[in-house]
Amino acid sequence: MERENLPKIIALCEQFNIPVTWLTVGHLFLQSCTKIDGISHPELPRLPHFENEWWRFEGKDWFEYDPGTDYRKDPLWYCPDLIELILQSKVKHEIGCHTF
């Protein structure tokens, strides 16, 4: 759906000269990633389990669900093509990183 809609949104922005601030997680900039010993991004720190009066985190982090493939096989995890579409727009959009 994103790959169908984003070109239309970009075209409208160009037609009406409307810049947009796009916020995305940094992982979407990647074309691919590889698991090392079954772990995605082992160099990145993991959130430890914790508990307070509002939240109890016992689960696994999102890295465990990272497929460790590429944007052609798992396009929901990687979208360098969409990032490039935004960057190549005639309107100067802004891209904000919402962490990795």
C-alpha cells in the first residue's frame, strides 16, 4: 500500500508545492541486513527487562522479528526506494529519523 500511495502523495505535493516532514525509523533506510549467529544488528544495545508502576517489559525487542533479508523479499522492513523517492522530489521535503 505504501508503494502505491507514496508516489501519489509526492505528485500532489509537487503539484501544489507542499513540503512535508516525513518521520521514519532508520531501519527503513536499509536495502537489506543480515543476521549474525541468528541475531539482527548484534552491535546495537538491547533494552533490558524492566518494571515500573506503569509498564512491565518482559518481552523480546523488535530486532528478533527483523527478517534479516532485503527490501524485495520483505518490503515492510526496508524501503530505500521510498526514501529515495522523497529525496528526489522537486519539492524539498524533510526526513526526520525516529530512531533505528
